[in-house]
Amino acid sequence: MSSLQSIDKNQAYGTFKDSLRAPIHRWFTYPAGYSYKLVEAKIEAHGIGPDDVVGDPFVGTGTTSLAAKLRGVSSVGVEAHPFVHWVAQTKLHFERGADGLGEDANSVLRDAEQIQARQRCLNEWPDLVYKCFSQENLFRLGALRAAIEQTTSAHKELLKVALTATLRDSTSAGAGWPYIAPSKFAQRKVDRNAFLDFTKRCALIESDIVQAMSIKPISSSHSLVLGDARRFSHFSGKGALKMVLTSPPYLNNYDYADRTRLETYFWGMFNSWGEITKHVRDKLIVAATTQVRRSEMEETVQLPGVGSASQSVQNELTEIVERLSRLRREKSGNKSYDLMVAGYFEDMLQVIVEVYESLEPNGAFILVLGDSAPYGVHVATDELVARIALDIGFKDYVIEVIRTRGDKWAGNPQRHQVPLRESIVTLTK
Ligand SMILES: C[S@@+](CC[C@H](N)C(=O)[O-])C[C@H]1O[C@@H](n2cnc3c(N)ncnc32)[C@H](O)[C@@H]1O
């Protein structure tokens, strides 16, 4: 059984921009896919209570887990990107900052001012970091980093989150989300002072914690795993969840590993594209051509996993993949959209099977998805995912179209006539 609904749900579900303004959610700007309001609306609609557990296999910076916690609902989240996972952990355990964060922030600031006055030296950073800040500001940021690293404060992780957010606040480059563009030097920002921006960030974090603590939600338990969504039920337990709500990477060539380059370089977590590939890019489901290694994906192109679940979807996708393969040879860009699409559905198949296992009978699997049109070839991601899920064993699905969207494919002269859209797919076990 299936149905497609086209409704403007922005009122009830909000947009990801709400989370940029909401306490705690706003500590780190990340392309989250949806608003905390969607999580609240779905918790309500599916009658989720304090004895239930919700899950998110692509938990990112933790919108699902945090919104659940603030409602007294327990959760399991999985994220494969170590830096993003750390951000989610720190946000989710906000109560650890309930006492004395302001004093510790002041003391770190004083230490940083002394460090800066004493040595004015810079760390060994990759070029990108130097390109994003004036030298003076980089002295301040380096001194703040050193002061936080040496502090014994119980709030060290929160202070690190504050300094992480300060990077984009106090950059001199065009570093708005999602792209860092050091070549775009924004004059109005040139004279930012990282000490002041850090102080503001700490004050915001402190007041968000006070506000969240005043809500006093029913106590709940939360597990955030640094792991792979393709092994989700291993982390959640089988038949344990009443609802899984997630936004997987969209099939739109968006490289999540690249998005946090500035932050991971600044903290010395990674020092090169190669290190990011090894520790992040290669661990994510395929959704960008930068993840495709043609020599290693000869089998993927046959879509064996999808074929074992759904013959009709395999046939449809094979046609799409073959068209993209022909276009790749004709076009100058030589983009591996064919393998990106095949890899995406092979990976998503595993996630759908795992989520099925993790759910209670009648449990709901809710995905926020975007479709796409690489080289102008339309791929109806929502419908294809839903059909695979039915063949795996889900009883029915509903697709709610939340918005139609323009995106980077729109400039393509071969663009198909179907407007691209974002939808919420709800599958029932
Ligand atoms: C659209 S974002 C989800 C954002 C999330 N809703 C939030 O609140 O920040 C998709 C996330 O999936 C993660 N991801 C990609 N492949 C993964 C995998 N195999 N296992 C776990 N997480 C993965 C990416 O790192 C990214 O953070």
C-alpha cells in the first residue's frame, strides 16, 4: 500500500533554519536536513512516550537525539564522521555545563591573552586555515586553542565547541555554510576579534544550558555511537525502536567529509585531503563523486544488493546508471554520477534492512530525502527507496512532499521537466 501527498508542512515541521536559532541546536551550524520541530511533530503523531526509544542512523550533529531528550524520550544515534559525532555528544550532554561554565570561559580567555602576549606563534596548519583569518586573529585563535588544550576545566568540551563555532564567526573569508571560500575575502569581517567572538559564544552556550535545564524533561537515556549506519541494528538492538527518524545524505554530490575541513584542520584532527578521505570520506555512504573509486566498484554497477531485494527497482536503476555512464563518456567533466547513483542505492539498501531489523512491529521509519537529476537524468530517490523498503518487508509507505527545490543541477541545459523535491517518506513495519 502506498500514497503520495503534496502538502505544505513548513508550518508544522519547520525548516532546518529553525535549528539555527534554537537553543543548543544552534551551537554548530550543519546541514541537518530538517528542523527539531519535525522531530517533535513526529514524536507526537506516532504517540511516542517515555518508555519508547527513537533512533537515527545518520544522526549528524544530533537534532533527533537532542529534540527527543528535551521531550523525555530515549534515543540511539549513529554517526560515522568523528568530528560531527563529537559535536553531537557535547550538545546532547549539555547539563554537564550547568555550573561554572562562565568562570571557566573567563579563565581560558585570560590564559589565552597571556599566551598571545608571550609568544604570538602559530601552529602548523594546512593552508586553508591561514587563508581564512587575518594573522592577528589567527594568533588569538591559536592562543585560545592552546589555553583550552591545557585547561583542566570540567567544561573543556563545551569550551571547544564554543571555539569551534567561533571559527566561522570570526573568519575573514567567505566561510558561510556549506562552502568555505577563502578566495572570497569579506571586507566587513576583516577586523573581527576572535576573543570577543569566543566570549559571545560562551555566553550563548551558557544561557542555552540555563534555559534547557529550566524545562526539566523526564530523564531519558541516550546512546550516540561513532559507527556505520549500515550496521544500525547492531547498535540499537533488534525490535527495540518505535520510530526511526533520519535524513541520510541526499543523492546530490554533496561531500560531507569536505564540509568540516576548516574545523578539523584547526583542531589538528586531520592535516590533508588524504587523511580526511581515509578517516571520514571512505566511511560514509556514497553520495558524491569524490567518494567513487571506479576500479573498486565494478560489481556495484550491477546493483546486486538492490536486485536481491527488488527486481523492478534494479531494472529501473540499471537503465538510469547506463544512461549516466553514456553521458559521462560524452561530457567533458567526466563525472562518475553512474557509480554515485549505484553506490548510493546499494548502501541505502543495507541501511533500510538494518532499520527494519531495529524496529518494533508497526514501528515507523521516517526519512527526509531529496531527489536529484545528475546530468539532467531524474532519480526519484524517495519513491525508489520506498519501493525497495516494501520489497524488504515494510507494510506501506506515505510520501509527503515538503518542498520543491532548485539546486545545482538546475543550470543543466538537459534538465528534465520534473521539479526536484524534498520529501518525507514514512514506512510502517
Ligand atoms: C543530512 S546529514 C544528517 C544531519 C542530522 N540530521 C543533524 O541533525 O545534524 C547526514 C549525515 O550522515 C552521515 N553519514 C554518512 N554516511 C554515514 C554512515 N555510513 N554511517 C553513519 N553516518 C553517516 C554524514 O556524516 C552526515 O552527518
